[in-house]
Amino acid sequence: MEVQVLASILGAVVSETGRLVCGCISSTKKNTVMWKSNLRNLEKERKKLMDLWSDAKSRSESEDRDGTSPTNKVIKEWLTEVEEFLVLMESFQAKVKANENKLCRFSLRIRFSRKLSKLLDKIEQLVKAGSFPDEPVNEPVEYIPGPSVEDQTTASRALDELMKILDDDDDDDKFRRIGVWGMGGVGKTTLVKNLNNKLKSNTSLKRPFSIVVWATVSKELDMKRVQMQIAERLNVEVKMEESIERAAGRLFQRLKEEERFLIILDDVWEKIDLDCLGVPQPELQKGSKIILTSRFLEVCKAMMTDVEVKVSILNGEEAWKLFSRNAGEVVSLEHIRPFAEAVARECCGLPLALITMGAAMRGKTMVKLWKHAFNELRSSVPCVGGIKNQVYNPLKWSYDSLQGNNIKACFLYCCLFAEDFSIEVSELVRCWLAEGLIDEKHDFENSVNNGIAVIEILKDSCLLEDGDYEGTVKMHDVVRDVAIWIVSSSPEDEFNFIVRSGIGLSEISEDELSDSIGRASFMNNKINTLPDCEMQCYKASTLLLQGNLPLEKVPESFLQAFQALRVLNISGSRIQSLPPSLLQLGELRALLLRDCFFLEELPL
């Protein structure tokens, strides 16, 4: 019995050993076949990788010259990774060749096979990662949201005139630079937006433009900001720290590639040097054109326009239609219509005033309110100059009609921000809360919702509008001018703002920082130093210094002058630290330091 058991055990052992031996022999044959196959695959993938590397290298060098791709950094990182891999691969191949006669050894073959397998995995990853997509092709025209002027005869006539000028196909190409001018709020931007959108959908041009580029200029010319807008449209990479001259060279080369371009420069206040901007002179690129909008004919002439199209105010019928559309059905009521027509007439055919006044009177059915509106429009103290008489008074009445706790103060606070600046809604509400302009009796969430409701009221009154980015708002430049005028003409102890935003300042004058200042804005300038002396600004509750990239230091004595400060914004500067006097600002509720990449420490 024991002999049978032992024989059974030995039989099982021999059987298992035989299976393993046969398996090893089979595995060895398989590895030998796989080894040769994998070597061939490695060489095949290497050739594929080298082709991709060569293409990526050429593309990277081309984009270095032209600055035409925001993905170039990714390509360069991939090129470096490939180069490092090829070094490892060459080292492996050298070792294989050196040990060619020893590869019959099972252990050595296994070790090399494992390394080969890892190399194959890595090379497959690199080949997959090296298939970079082509840069997106620009559409010739991008749609720009805005109200239509189809039902406005005056504006439609101007639009048709512009289309006719653009379709000029004479050999002499006489209309290369086109000026669109008219008073603030008359609808120049709206007209040119309609032109842009008509070019997108209209196929009647004899020679379509290969690309149409829109850029907003604004009152205080910031050349780099305009360059960035053009670069974004052209998919050209322009960095903020890059010089204006270098950026201009990139843009110039890119636009020279276009068969026929149209550049639209909106809201121009002074002559712009096209060479400095990076836009080829249209005289040197046949068929290309430039359109600029401005409040001033003199600016058009300075830009050497070949033709000027004046945007006129609306006639009586058009003005009434626009006013009625914004005021709503209330204007059709028999007892309201005469007063509504009188109020519309007081807006003098100015689209911005008509829209603003119409929105302010929407749904108001009491005759007394309409009479009051009419009398206020007629009796307001006029500003200097005809434009202010026709624009500021109607807009100011919309401000006067704002109801609710501190809504007026919230509106005026917005004029501290730079012209055409898109304000983050969350940041604006935070500032209002810190200033105590929003009721804080409720919890934080409800207080924030209250602030957002105020923004919607101001937007519904056409005193704020959507910004350029989601979650932002901004002021129309004329509305902002009115807000600044209201502040400047108010009693000194009521507001006393000092607004010096976006005007190219390199320093702040000590004379401007008086003890009567309530709120001060020096944002979006080029300030590099702040006053370092004894001052008294004990009433100031807001100080905006964001967007001053050259600013590196905040002196100790500077903050000591602002003991009542509730809002301090130094975002987007090069400051490395803040002085200990920051801790003495006992009223401070909002300290904003976004994009302060060089900031290393705060006082403890």
C-alpha cells in the first residue's frame, strides 16, 4: 500500500516537472520569436517617431518665428522628452550589440526582453502624444452680439453706405481707411457690429475679406491691450511682458499672409500709429481696409481716412420706436402717451439716452412720474458743451430714479474701474459688502445675492451691461463719464472720488492724496513707486491699485495714511511683500491680491 502511494506521488512530481520543463522550452522558443519581433517593432516605431519629431521640430521653429501657436510650449516639452528617450534607446541598442554572442543565455535574454518591452511601451506613448492637431483655422468673420438696426432708417442708410464703400472694387482702391464718427451714445459701435455681422452672412461683396478683426481701443490708448485683442483673433501668441515692437512684428507678419484683411478699431480717441500697432498700411496691401469709430472727426482726419461716415441721431419716428420698445406697453396708454412722447423728444434722438430713459420708465403708469421725468430732464443743470447737454441730463435722470438702499452709491462705485474694463461680479459685490453698501443683516450668502440683485437692477436700467467675459459687467463709456460727472459735481463731503485709472500714470502725486478723499482709483496704470512720506487720507475707504505691473513695493508710511481703508486692491502687481502697517488697518474688510505672482509673505 505504501509503495503504491509513493509511486503515485513520484508519478505526480515527474509529471509536473515534465510539464514545467516543456513549458520552459516552449517559453524560450516563444521569447526568441518575440525578441526578434519586438526588435523589428522597436525599429519601426523609432522611424515613425523620428518622422513626427522632424515635423514637430519644424513646426516649433516656425512658430517661434511667427508666434502663432499657444501650444508651442507643449510641442517643445514633447521634443525634449523624445530626445531624452532616443539617448536611452541608443544606449540599449549598443548594449544589445555588445552582448550579441551572449544572448543565447536565458537569464540575459530575459533581462534584455524586459527592457525592450518597456522601451516599446514608452515609444508608443510618445508616438501617440506626438500627433499634434493642426491650429484651428480662423473663420473670416466672427459674429459679435448686439442689437439690430434693421428697423432704423437712419442707421440702415449708414450701414448700406458702409457696405458700398467696402465693396469698392476699382483699380485705384480709393477707400482704404474709413472713419465712422458721431457723438457719444449715438450708436457707432452698434452700427459697426451690424456691419461685421452682415459681412458674416452676406455674400454680395465682389471680393470678400479673408479675415475681419475687431479691437476695442478706448479713451486711454493701451497699445499692448489692442495688440492682444488682434493677436487673439489671429491665433498669434503675444505675451504681456513682450515689447510692443516685438509684438508688432509678429502681428505684421501674420497679417501680411492674409489676401485681404479688414481691421475694425472701435472707440478711437487719438491717432494710432499702425506701424507701432503691427498693422500693415492698407496702401501696401491691395484690397485691405481699416475702419475706425470715433467721437471726433479730427481723429479720423489724423488717421488719414479716405472717407468719413457720420452716424446721425435718430429721426422722430425712429426715436419713438426705440424708446417705446424699451419702455414697453405703458407708452400706448392714452393718459401716458403724450408725456412719453415728450420725454422721448427730450432724449434728442440719441439711442443710448432713449434706451436708458425707456428702461427707466418701463411699467410706470402714474402721470405724475412721467411729468416729473419730463421736468427733471428740462431743468437739470447742464454740463459744459452741447454733447453733455444732450446726453448727460437724460442719463443722470435714470440715475436719479434709482430706488432702494444705496443702489445709487453702488452704481457710482463702478466708475472707479477703468474705462471698458470688465469687472468681475464676485469682486464688485465683495467691494460693496466691504464698504457697507449692501445690507449685511442677513447671512453672507443672502448678502451676496442681494448684491447680484443690485447688479441686475443696474443692468435693467441700462446703467451697467454685460462684460466681455462670463460673470463680468462693465459701464458704457458715456455712462461712466456721467457717473464721474455726478461725483465731481456733488458736495465735497458726499462722495469726493479721485479717479485716475488707465491714464498711463507712472507715479502718484502727493498733492492728489488729500484728507478729504473718500475713494481713490489708480488702477491699470504704470505706477512703479508710491509716495513714501507722511500723509493723511483718514476718510478714504477704497483704494484701487490693481493692474500696475511695475509696482514692486508698498512703503510703510503709505498705508499708515489710510487708517479708514475698507477695500485695498493691489492685484496684478510685482509686490513681494506688504508692510507691517497693513496690520494697523483695523477697518479693512477686503484685501485683493489676485495674480501677485511675486508675493512671498504677508506681515504677521
